[in-house]
Amino acid sequence: MKIEILGPGCARCQALEKNVRKAVEEMGIDAEIVKITEMGKIVSYGVMSTPGVMVDGKLKGAGKLFSVEEIKEMLKD
């Protein structure tokens, strides 16, 4: 599984990365976690408000700091 965290590196983006890592650890998932900070690439994914989360190339959510529980739901799909 590949999880991409979309954002320029702001505090919310950093907090989202921590939540993603915690969700992955709690679920025991083998995942590659990648940070995408280039705004041109982020916008090309259709994200206008960061942070965002993509799982295996599919946008799962953007524009807010998702909780660990919300991320777990994204990863179940």
C-alpha cells in the first residue's frame, strides 16, 4: 500500500503524517508513506486545500487534519 501525504510541510501536514503513521502501526499494515510537498503536483491531484491523503493513487480526503480513526477508515477501503 502506498500512502501519499499532500501538503507544503505546515504544522497540520506534519500532524497528519504522525496520524497516518500511527494508524498504519495500529492496523499492522505494511505501507510506504510518502510526503508530496510540490504544490504543482498537489494541485494536479485536484487538491486545492491541504493537507490531503491519497491511498494507492486515489484521493481519500483533503482540506483538514484527519484523525487516526478517520485515517483507519480510509485505509479499510
